[in-house]
Amino acid sequence: MANTKRLVEQDKVFAILSSQGTPPVAATIKYLTQNKVPLLFPFYGATTPGEKYIFNSFTRYPTQSELVVTWLVKVKGFKRIGILYQDDKYGHTFRDPGQKALQKLGLKWAAAESYKRGAKDLSAQVAKLRKANLDACLLVATPPPGATFLKEAHKQGWKDTKIVSSGPLTDEKYINLSGGVGEGVWGLSLWPDPVNSQDPAVVEYRKIVDQYGKDKDKTPNRYSLFGYFYAKLFVAGLERAGKNFTRESYLAALEGIKDWENGMIPPVSFSGTNHIAQNSGFMVEVQQSVFRPISGWLTLQNGTLVPLEQ
């Protein structure tokens, strides 16, 4: 919060672009809204639709949870689904919508275990979830505890349940942290493979990373792809706003974006009542330490899975 106030009051920034983390971002929303400072494309999936000064980036966490749960039940036929979640707003925005989605399907969480932010020992949680005889377990964590969970599951010999990554865990960095025990893990991905995709837009991204990145930053990953993509979308709004822009005219320009073709995700559209850049994703599986697609792009319409064309 102190850094945000410094940026706004001392540095007089035009907007806050792509800040990261559900609790840190949530702490700044009221202040930024009161001061009419745009919060653009934060790495944060819990924003309430309809906020005037906030434009959501990726698919909201509640939608992600509902997408995964619906796919597991409708496509894979699973009935016993559990969850491990971080015990804060981030984890709750997966847990509670997932429960509602399961209730609509005549089910409920077969088991639910939480952990406190920064926890390093998840052996008790793994043991309890393992005993629940689950078809799948949704893993809602940040990369270090997520990797700890995978290593502990491997240590305890937990093999009969499909582990499903969510949020920032659908990234190879987390799999690498697990020490190679993540083979076969599923996940919901919101981005093409930053290392292997041959889509022209992703090839362009890799060239820019190689040209401008320094040392360790030269390695393509979904985090830098996120920043690159939303910097491009930010600029698309600037181009539409013209040279004599204000915060209000810039927001209006963003709201005028319709079917923005980008080569990475399905076309992006905004309006005066819709500030969400994405409502879709595709399922992936870790194969030889890489998340590879096992479905096409999917979205939800009235609780029904709908395939999309990119």
C-alpha cells in the first residue's frame, strides 16, 4: 500500500499496470478507485466485474475453478473431487465457487484441506486427502508449496488420484521445483506454451525476450509472457485514445476494443460493463516436464462447457 501511494502521490503515475498477488492487489483497490487511478491487468483473478477503474487480465479465479470442476465431472466422469487451498482470499476464491459448481452437478468437495501462506510442511494435508479416495484433487497454491505438495504426495506413494494444478501453478517453473515428480499432473492453462509454441505471436515474444532480457530473464515463461501480452494490450488502448489522452479518455478507448486479435488467446473485447480480458482456458498435462494441451480452448456459458476457436 505504501508503494502504491508513493507511485500515485509522489511519482504521479498515469496507471498501475500488471501488479501481482491477490492479497497485495486487493489491498490497493479501494485506494486506487477513490483516486480514480486505473488498475490495469493485475496478476489477480478475484476482481468483481463492473469496477470502473479496473480491467481484469486473465480468467477470474471463480471461473477457473468452475471450468476445472465442470471439465472433471462432465468430460472425465469424476465424482470424488477434493481440494488443497491456501487459507486466504486467493484460496477461497477457488474453494467457494468450486463448491457451488459441484452443488449444481449434484456433488460437493469430497475432501478439503487448507494450509497457511508460507507453510513448508504439508504432510498432514497430503495424508488426509490421500485417505479420501479421490478421483482428482485441485491444488490451489503458489509454486513453492505447490511443489512441496507434489514431493510429499510422491513420498507417501499417492498415485491413484489425478492432481490438477490451478492459477499460477500451470507453469513449468513449479514442476521444476518439484524435482521431477510432477509427471502426469493436469492443469488449466490460460496461455500457450512460452517455450515451444510456434504461434507467430509467441515466436515474436521469444525474440524480444532474447533481445532485451538479461541473464536469467532470458528464459521464456508464462509470467513474462503475461507481462508482455498485457503491455501490448495497454499500448493498444493508448493507440486508440490518441495523443491528448486523459485517464477517462483512455478507459473509454479500452472499452471500445472489440475482437482484438492477438495470436495468443481468443480475441479480446471490452465494453462499458465488461472489463474482463479473458473467460477461457484449456486443459493441459505434464508430459516430459512440459504442460501439453489435452483439450482445446474452453469457456462456460450458463454452466455449460463450450469450445472456442482461437
